[in-house]
Amino acid sequence: MNISKAIKKQKKSSKRFKILLIFIFILLPIIVLLTDMTQAFFIAYLVFIEALILLALIHKVNWEKIEFSCHNNKLKYKCGLFSKELLILCDKVELVHTEKSKDDMEIIIISTVRFKNKSYKPITQGFLKKYPMVNEEYIKIKKLDPENMFYFLIIRKGSLVKYNLLDIIFKNCVKATYTLDAIENIKISRGQKEI
């Protein structure tokens, strides 16, 4: 399936899920009132279920929300409901890698600067052990520029819309190196390969 069709299908499915949760959220108190089950146990149970429904709805919206724009070599993005807008300087991106695929895809960005972005963390041995493909490319980059400090960023939220973000990264981070996994996911984002 083409990525744009998959995104539309996912958005419709997500919308149906949210409508169903809202319908259940409204219907449960009405049923309790109509059946006259106003004992403390039923009210407490209803409040607990309503809270779980709200948490599920917030989690779903938080997981899917991603906004991004790129102007003047600056990629601004926001992942989730409660995060601030963060910045990636496209010229400073050295390596782009992706792990997994479809909804679970993780975009891993390695940069030489962490300007206005506290999500960047210094590269550690634990990180390199967890992502061996990044380790191979990182060693090559480090040999070329041993003086620089490198930082990594992982983008997990955004469901299938992350493919559009990956395409924007590919168009704007022209100096970066892309791993084989990243290239395969870029092909999907550009419609050259089916998801």
C-alpha cells in the first residue's frame, strides 16, 4: 500500500476509535442514571472506567500528534501534546538512521550541535550497543572528525506521519549520511516502495 493511502486509512481508523471512546464515555453515565444504579460502588466504578477512557484517548492523541516545518535550514517539530517545539539544524545533522517500520518506526538523528533542543543526548556506549548499525556509521564519522562532540535524538511519536518527516529530513539534511534502513524507509516515504 502507498504511504499516503496508509496515512489516510490510519487517520480514518483513529478518528473512528476516538469517536467510539467518546460515545462510550457519554453513554456509560446515561446507562447508570437510567438503570438507577446510584450506589456508591457503581458510581466509583463508573468514575474509574471514565478515567481509563480519558487516559486512553489522551494517550492515543499524544502518540499520533506530530507537527513539523522546515524553513531556512531549520527543521522545527513538535511530537506529542505536551512537548515544546524543538529545532534541528539541518546542516549539523551527520547521520540519520531508522529502526523498525510502520507505526513503530524510530528516526534516529545524530548531530554535532544540540542548539535549542534538550532532547539531544550525548552518544554513549550503551546507545551504540543498542543500535549496532549506527555504531558502524558513527565510527566512520568519528574518524573523519575526531574533535567534534556528537549527540543523538530519537523521534518515536507520530505514527505513519513520521514517514513524511523522514522525507523532509532527507530533502533538507543534504550533508548527512543515511543508513540502509533509513534509505529503505525513505523509499517508502517517497512512494517508491509499498508499505
